[in-house]
Amino acid sequence: MKKDNWQKEMFENPKYWGKVIAIKDDKIFDFADNYDVLFTKVKDKSLEISFYHVPKQLDLYRIMTFSTI
């Protein structure tokens, strides 16, 4: 299975572990500690951005939540 750019970056950079990331155009656009903070940081609600909660331990990697606004 091919990993997208944001997945590769998520695995390689521990600053994303345990955070919620915003994904736009196959890249990590922004990140925060929780969804509420990230929703307020993303000013333009018309953008097609997906949000993903990165597990703290990536060896337990599973997609738990995935949504698009």
C-alpha cells in the first residue's frame, strides 16, 4: 500500500504524535492538541481540509477518526 506524503511526514516527525493534524492537498497544513483548537486555527472554512488524530504510539497505528469540513 502506497503512503501519501502526509502519512510519511507523520511517521517521520514525532511533533505530530498525539496531535490532530489538518491535511490539505496531500500535505500537513497545520496541527494542534485537539480538534477545537485546530478548527479555530483554520480560518477559511471553505477549504477542503481533512482532519486526522495521530496516535501517540505509531506502532499501534489505526485510522480512528477522519472527517472533512
